[in-house]
Amino acid sequence: MDVAAKPVAADPRPPEFRLPTTAHPVRYQVDVTVDPTSDDFTGTITSELEFTSASSVLWLNATEITVESAVLTVGADHLTARVVAVPKNFVGLAFPHDVSGHASLAIKYRGKAHADDGDGIYRAKERDEWYAFTQFENTSARQAFPCFDEPSYKVPWQITIHTKKDLVAVSNMQSTGETDEPNGMKAVHFAETPALPSYLVAFAVGPFELVDAGKTAGGTPIRIVVPHGRSADATYPAQATKPLLELLEKYFGIPYPFAKLDIVAVSVFNAGAMENAGLITFRQSIILVKPGELTLGRQQTYATVAAHEMAHMWFGDYVTMSWWDDTWLNESFASWMESKIVEQWKPEWKLDVDAVETRSGIMGQDSLDAARSIRQPVKSDDDISNSFDGITYEKGEAVLNMVEHSIGADAFQKGVRAYLAKHARGNATYSDFVGAMTETVGKDLHPLFDSFVLQSGVPSISFELSCAKGAPPSVKLEQHRYKPIGSKIDPNRTWNVPVCMKWGVGQTSGTDCTTLTEVKAEVALTAKSCPDWLVPDDAGIGYYRSIPRGDLLERLIQPHKAVTLNDRVGLIGDVTAAVGSGEVQNGVALQLVQMLSKDNDRHIVDQSIAIVAGIVEMVPDNLRANYERFINKLYRTRARELGWQSKPADSEDVKQLRPELLSLVAGEAKDPDLIKQASALAWKWVDDHKAITPEMAGVVLHVAARFGDQKLFDRLHTDAKKTQDREERGRLLGALSSFVDPALVKQALAIVLTDEFELRESAGLLQGGLQDPKTRPIALAFAREHFDEVTGKLPAPYRAYMAYMFVAVCDEDKKAEIAATFTERINKFDGGPRIMAQAMEALSLCAAARKAQTPGVVAFLKKQ
Ligand SMILES: [Zn+2]
């Protein structure tokens, strides 16, 4: 029986941010009708509910949803609900009287499936055919169905998709069958999921092809879901997914927690990939590689992203954070696991070295006053967006790596397993994890985790070797917060930080570890006599910057077989950071470069190139020739020997070094022969993409464009408009952003305002003009004039990040005007206030560092 709603005197007030706890869902049943060619979709969601307190109003999350009818069944009563208000994020349903206990709510509704916005249910065109995808994290499930869209509401979902007969529909679970429906339609039924939060529900509909990728030892079937006609491009994921998934199962000691695994190539994606339970979606460029174009870089990208997303099947999907303040329980852990698993699978890739570099990189972001801590209260949508920053992913990974080494890998693994077992299919918090770890290890780990997870910033530890006669050698340690030149942060902050030092005396070497808990400490070394050298952060695993005191810097540089590649990469990062805080002079780093550039390992040469390329804007015009001479002296012979093309006999290291080296010598030292060759090759490439080996296409086009003319610009532009291939278009648009001729920079910027390309693909053109000081005013003027127009066309998650483009301005005198023009506008975007604050702080720090370091660079270059 239907009971008509009585008018209510005043509408109840909507929630401000979180849903009230009046009721919670027990399970959902969803029916959605999706036609990928249409902007509209319809659906019915039936929610089994439990009212924990009597209420005549129920609030759900909903965005761009029109409720057509809502009927609540309580026992034998059917109550028709009235929609009371539709503020952003919510829909309120009022019932004729209070309800309590168990109930079932059936809502019929309509929603919007926008083309290309990458949010909720959305559509994308691929070679003239339409596909529909979903992306619900963080809070877009509410665009697909009115629901309790918070991660702690974890319940089973039974999904049915109605669509055209000739299309394929996939979802979290396996299909249990299809039934015919009138008008050329069908219903695809899926098995009920285990308990899932709304943000992990997903489906995709379109003329897909399904590529069989085998079955794991445990019996999980894996498929690669690709657009029509692209099966041949999915060969690599079809081979690599299974061994990675099996290694994860082995680490966790818990079988893969879902019935099957589909890996979906998505045409338009705001993120790189998404860990929907049993249906992982990836930006298609990560999955699809044309035969003959599979470089090592492409293999590594797929393997690491896939390992990350599959690790989420446990970290996030099996055990879910209770609230977004614990996003780190998902992202830090998946990032840490991705390196670990790929390293186990392919040790020859040396991804542990990359982890040292990543750690060094994120310490830069963590040095800002406006840096987040890994775990931070989440009280607004902005806070949710911010919780997915580099601090959560990369600092989180580095901190877990450090703790794992400090307590031992086996103990850490036991702790992880205990944590997952205790919260299986449920939710968990920071305390749950640290508690389980502490219990398993038998040692209170709160001080260590609190120190790095609840507090921002990077410890800077000075090391002074002391070798007094008659006493064992020792090292004096002193910690404070790392403070970049020009920063206003208070350096008085301490951590509970595990420190491991490696030392060598003659042919022997050893390691001594301690946990620094106070500002100062002195550690006796187990060395029998004064060490010849000392590495202050063994293997680059500690999350701290080391500052060598006394003659330690000279001692560090002594080659010794016990000093590993990771040690050296860590040290170079620390020396560069010490230049950034003014504790080591820039000339010292540049002296170091001369030695590093001759190294046999490409990681070390890469680091030296980064230091040299990093000073380019400090080089005054009158010393430009000296700068080029310095580069040529160190790198030109090797660059010319290697040339622009990979050769079959090249090692992978050579293949990876070549683009960095050639880009520096041709791009910065302007080697005329190399530029001429790049230009000729680019012209060959536009007619035949096989003219350049796949590793080199990007850098050849970049250099050719940097020194290129109108004719090349027009050709690349025409080809970009013509091609239907997203990857090729990306490459062409990348090249268009590399031109530095002011007239061409203006033309490149103008493209952004046209409808020739979807803005997500062409947004890089905005950055192009900012990279060169001569064209920077043009790019800034363009940003000022067209900011609202451009950001209006960008998908929401991208908008605030426009703030980072101002960092390249690196001029304190321009900051006030930029802040006045853009702050208010950027603050309105998701995550905007913090991102803008970080960008403005980074701009100031860049300017201060440049001012402080330029004299050292000038003095050094005068001698070159
Ligand atoms: Zn992730």
C-alpha cells in the first residue's frame, strides 16, 4: 500500500559534510540502464537498511541525480517518500512518520553520463565507437546511484546492467547470465560482491574484446578487457599480470579475495589506474602497446602500476580505511608493495634504486611549510582531495620501507598479515594497523609511526666522525627539521628515527644502527680503528637528509666495493639537498658532477645530468658559452658516440641513458650536429613512425621542436588533428609544447582554446611556454587572460593543479601579482587552498634558492 507523503512544515537541514548515523545500509541491489551513446542513464537502487534511531528523514549522498520515486518498505507498510531538498552531495527523503529497525528502500532515478569527464558514469569515444566507464573514488559513486557514499559503509552489492545486445558489460563480479529484453536490449546479471564500500564498485560497457590472461595457481581467471580491434596490443599485460598476482598472494598468505580479475583499458581517465575490486581500470596507454613498440620503460610502467593496483585488492578492498584520514592505509601500502613485488619478480630492473630516488624527490615536497602529514584530519571535500598527494603515496612508501628495514622484513610481514586477518572484509584505522604491528613484533611501534605519519617534514641529521686516541671511533648525530634556503619553517622538530651507518676500514666494512630519539646522540662504531669512509644512510633507506660534517664529505667519495649503487644515489640526493639548505656550496656539487659524469652506472650519470640541467636558469648570458663548454667537456663525446637511435646490441642501461644524455647535449649545449640529425629524423618520423626506435621518439621530437620552425609546427599540428590514435596524438601534442620560438608558443597556446582536442590531452601546451624564460611572459599573460575559460573546460580533479605551473616563474617580485590574480579562483577548486599555498611557497623557495646559489654557479662557470 502506498501512503502519500504529508506536507512537512519546514524542510530538515541537510548534513554539512558527513552523513548522519541515523541509518546504515545492509546490502544494495542496483539495476542500471546504460547506452554508451547517450548522455542520460536510468537506474533503480534497492537498499536494505537498518535505522539505528527512529527518524522520519533519511539523507543519502547524490549528485546530479533526479529521484523519480522513492518507496520505503517497513514490514507490511509501503511509505512513499518526499524529496525534501537537493543540496550539493545530498538528497533528503522525508517519510510520513518516524521509522526504525529494518527497512527496504527502492529508488527510481535518472542521472547524467557526461562524455569524457572521467567521473561517475562517463562515456568516451574510441575510433568512432562509444564506451561507458565508471570512476567512483573519491566521492563519485553518488553520481551513479543515491547511496551511503562513505568508505565505512561496506556491504554486498548485486548489480544488473541493461544495455544493447551487441555490447559487452563487465563489473566487479563474474556474470551469472544474460536475459533478452525488448528493443534490442539485454540484461547482464552479476553475482553479488563481498562487502564493498561504494567507491570500489565499478562497471564498463562497450564493444570490448576480452583477452584471456590465464588462471593463477589458486584458480583466479584473469582477462584483459580492451577496445574493439586492440587485442593484439594487450600481449604484455596478458603475460605479466598472473605472476605478479601470484607473488602478492604469497606475500599476504591470503588468497586473492575476489572471484575473478579483469584488467580494463580505459580510453579517458583522470588518474592512472583504479583498484575497483575485481575490475581494475587503467589509462589505456599503460596497457596497450603496439607490437614492436614494447620498450623496457613500457614494461616497467605496466608492471609497477599493475602491482600497485593488485596490492590494493588487499590494502583497501579486503581491508578498507574507515575514513579518508587513513587514505595512507591504501596508498602508502600499495606503493610500498608495488616496488617490493616487482623487485621480487624482476630483480634485474633494480627498482630499489628508483625507490631511493623517489624518496629523495618527495622529501622536496615534504620540506614545505604547507606540506601535509601522511595522516591528517579530513573535514572537507578539499581535505579528501589533498589526502591523495605525493606525501601519502611516496613519503608513505619510504616510511614503510624504513620501518620494515628497522624491525626486519619477516617481522613486518607477520604484522601485515595479522592486521589483514584481524580486519578481514572490514574497515580499519591508523591505530588498528600500528596496534597489530606492535602486538606482533612485541615492541611499541607507536613512537616511530607517530613521528613520521602524524608529523610533516624531513629530519636533517648531521654526522660528525670522531676518532679520539684511545677511544673507539664514534659518530656524533644531531637532528633538526630540514629547512630549505628562504623557508620560514621552525627547524626545531625531532623524530624517532632509525639510523643505519655503513663504514669501511681498509678491506673490512660494517654497519651500525641506532634509533635517534633526542636532538643529539653519540654512537660508538664497531670499527676497530678510524673508518676511511662512512655512509650516513645505509642503502638510502632512512627517511632523513644527512649532512656530513668535518672532512666526512671527502671521505664519502672514496670508492669501495662495499659502497653500493643505492648508497651512492642516496648520497648524491643528500648533497643536492644540502646545497638546497645552504649547508654545502653549489660549487661542491658541480665539482662532484665531473666525477659522476664518468661513472659506469647510468643512474649516477643521470643524477649528474639532473644537477647540470638544474642550474640552467642561474647561468647569466655572458657565461652561457662556459656552461655549454662544461656540458660538452663532460658529455658530448659519449652523446655523439651513442647517437639518436637505439642499437640492437645496446644494454638496457644504455637504452635508458641515451635520451637523458642526448637531451642535455643537444638541448642545453645546443650541439649543432645533433640538432640537425634530430630535425632530419623528426621529418622522417612524421612519414614513417618506424624511422625512430621507440625509446627515442619522444626526445627526438622534443629537440627537433625546440629548434624547429613553422613548417614543422604545422605538420605536427595537422597530424595531431588527423590521428585517431591517442598515443600518437599524445606524442604529437608533447612535441608541440616543446617549441620555444615566441610566435609558435603563441600558436601552441591558442590551440588550447579550440575544440580540436580534449583539454586533458592538450593541457601540456599550457606548460610549454613557461619552461623557457624568454617565452614565460607570453605564457603567463595567456594564463591571466584565459584562466577561467581553460579551467572551465578541464575535469574537476585537474583544476587546482594549474597552480603548480606558477612555480616555474621562480621570481619573488612576480609572486604578489600572481597570488592576487589567481588565489581566490584556485581556492574554489577541489583541494585548491592547500595546493595554491604549496605552489606559492614553492615559488618563493625557488626564487630564494636561485638568488643564494647563483654566485656559486657563476664562480664555478668562470673557471670552465
Ligand atoms: Zn593506489
